[in-house]
Amino acid sequence: MTKFTKLAVLALLGLAIVSTTASADITKGKKLYMKKMKSSCGFSGAKFSAKHTQDEWEEINGAGNFAEEAAKICPGLKLKDKYVPHIYDFAYEFASDSGNVPSC
């Protein structure tokens, strides 16, 4: 019975870890950029995300400064905290060194 319990707890823990990393979405970030940020920024999502490399975006987000950096790039922008993970994933996926170009 203890092997089964350990296996069940391990499976639940693994499922919890997977679900938290998959909570942000690149496509949702693209839609949010187009709807909430494009008018403030005045340029496409490709230009926004290309302002930094993937490593730079990761460092900015890791320090908790993504919203502030977005406001620097797009003056007057007030980004809600609930949008940050999605827009970060969008910016990271289409960063200047990624080779990917968004269609917005």
C-alpha cells in the first residue's frame, strides 16, 4: 500500500508542476498585444518583441520588471498583472534572436 501511495503522490506532484508551466499562452499573448498594447506602442508586436533577446526578456521577467520594461518601450502603457505571463511568453517566443516573426 505504501508504494501505491508514494506513486499517487508523485503523480499528483508531477501533474501540478506541468499545469503551472503550461498556464501562459503565446497565442493569447499575441491577441492581448494586439488588443491592449498595439495602440499605445504604435508599432507591431514583431517590433516590440524584437527590442530584446530571449535571455534579456527572461532576465527582465525573472526580476519582476516586465510591466515596467513594457511601459518604457510603450510610454503610457499600464499592463495588468494577469496579462504579464501571456505577453511575456509572446515577447520571449518572438525575441530578436529567436528567428520567429509574429503576424501582427
